[in-house]
Amino acid sequence: SFAPDEPVTREQIAAILFRYAKGEQPKMNRLAAFEDVGSVSAYARDAVNWAVDQGVINGMDGRLAPTESATRAQIATILARFLTK
């Protein structure tokens, strides 16, 4: 749902960038290495897998933390990585 005043989650930013880039799904599942892979929402699974494969999103202590709000620093880092790809 469209919620412009709500914080963005890590999986939402992955979905936004994946759609913007018209990303292609990697051949390998890059999510299996993360202990919280089961908490990635179904709608965001391809996008998060793409973002990890592209090096746009990295884990935090072995976790993806997909439903946690992204901090400004995390978003800046994600965007910087995206722009250099």
C-alpha cells in the first residue's frame, strides 16, 4: 500500500530499486545464507535476492533484517552502491 509518511523497510527499498532498474532475477538464490530469510515478504523475495546478488544490500550480523526500518545511513549506503553498479 502507498504510505508516503511511513518509514521504508530494507525490503521495500530493495523492491523500489529492483523495479526501477528493471532488474533480472539472478540464477542463484543468494538469500539462503541469511538466518532470517524466512522473514522476507513474498512480494519482495525476488527484489531482495537481486539486491544481495548485486551487492546493493548486505546483511547485518548474518541477517537481512528485511522488515526493519532502514536508517538514513543505510539508505545512503544502499543508494551509493546502486549508483556505482
